[in-house]
Amino acid sequence: LRRSDDWVAACSEVKTFRGGSAPDEAEIFFNRMVTKEVAKFDKEYVPEPGSPQEGAVGTLVVVSVLLAIRGDRTTFQSINGNEVTLRDALQLIVGDVMAEDGNLVIAAELLWTPSEPDEVLDKRQLVLDYPELVDL
């Protein structure tokens, strides 16, 4: 939230599940979303804790936050290229994630690309891999 001047694009999707089969449907949907995002990566790289990031070059970065949150409080408008709406949505999510000592969070995935210091993501590749993103 502190570096919003660096944001160039965003998108969102919120889905609420109700009824007796809601937990199973939500888990299936969450797993599909994770698989969809991970499939966009050429490779998955998880840096060792404390590993140096020397030689890093300037690049665009895509950060994907996938959350399954219990309840129906976490709803917001589609972001649709609006920085204010994006900021509001992130603040709402942070508040809901911290509620009830974090017990509302069922599942979470934080993904980013590129993840290696020598990888570069340019605008052309961003548009090809993430066509759902809308310029802010």
C-alpha cells in the first residue's frame, strides 16, 4: 500500500459460496485459481531464506494474492483500473484477514513473477501472460 505510485495494472475476482456444499465448492474454485496463476510461470522458483538478490535489474512484477476467507464480509467492487478501488479493496482484505486472530483465513497463496534476479518482465509479456489486468 505504501508504494502505490509503482502500481501499473490490477484486476480482481470475488466469488461467494453459499449452502451445504459451499466449503467443497470454494476449495475447488480456490485450487483452480491457484493452478491458473501458477500455469503462467515459465518455472517456479522459491528463493532460500536470506539468499542475496545481487544483480537484479528493473522489471515489472506481477503479484497475485489468492485468498479463501470464511464469511461474506469481504466483498468489494471490481477494480477495473481504478487505483482508489484497488487501495480500498486491499485495506478491506487486510482488515478481514486480521479479524478473529486470522481464523477467517481458510487458504492463502502469494505468487509473484519474475522471481529470479536475472529475469525481466516487460509490458509486452505482461499483456500476453496477464490479459485480465487493466491499466491503472
